Amino acid sequence: MALLPILRYPDPRLHKKAALVSRVDDSIRKLIMDMAETMYEAPGIGLAATQVDVHKRVIIIDVSEDKSALLALINPEILERSGEQVCEEGCLSVPGIYEKVTRSERVKVRALDPQGKSFTLEAEGLLAVCVQHEIDHLEGKVFVEHLSLLKQGRIKAKLAKQARITA
Ligand code: NI
């Protein structure tokens, strides 16, 4: 396994749309293992391949307390959504920024597992937030783009300042 570098907002590569995975093979399974190591090390509860500059439709999520429930979704697709919830979100690509985002309360998702088998997942609460946040990444969308342009401008300025301090 290997730790992968995570792209930082506003890197333009975060806005690339990811391509469908045509075949779930060892290279995809290795990507999932590397992404999992990277996510747990960060630490985070979700990671999209886009964030490690691999523009394929692969996301991983683990919202458990003890990092025991790794979920890998390949070519995830939201089939149904209902309700509304507001959750304070963060993102490994937007370090130190936490903002409230409104999303669906429940989603039903279809995806392929690491063996290439199709499955559906019914998620609510935090898991549903995570699924929507990570699928956004595959579309080239970072969570701050759900916020007002004014807030986005402030976040960009704050991140630029952080980058100057750490450089
Ligand atoms: Ni994110």
C-alpha cells in the first residue's frame, strides 16, 4: 500500500469530471487500498479518487468510530433521495475549513463493489452526507461550491494565507 498525495482546493484538477470504471480489476483494487491508507492516515471519513488525482469513479467511506467499516463504491449512482439535512462538513482537500451544507437526508445508491458486483446502499444521516459529498468530487465539485460566492472568496483567501505561512 502507499500513501497518496491529496490535491488541495483550489487546485483545478479537483474540478475534473471522473470517468466511469469500465472494468474492476487489480489496478482498481490497489487504488482502493491506497486510498484507504491515505484516508485513515489523514485522518478522514471519506475520499474520492479525484482528490488523489485519479479521475475514475471510485469513492471510499468509513464513518465508523473504530475504522472498521470501509465502504468502497465504484461508479456510484444516486437512485433516490429524500428529506433535507444541514451538516457541518469538512474536506481533506480544504484543510481547516468547516461549513454548513444542506443535502438530502436519505439517499439510495447503486454501485459496484471491489469484486465488480453491483449492490445498493440505503444511507441516511452522516453516511448519506458523505456519499453525496464524495460523489460531488467525482463531478468535479468541492463542498465549498455549495456556499455563497462571498464565502468561497473568503475561504480561498484564508487558504492562500495558510499556504504562504507553511511555504
Ligand atoms: Ni471532500
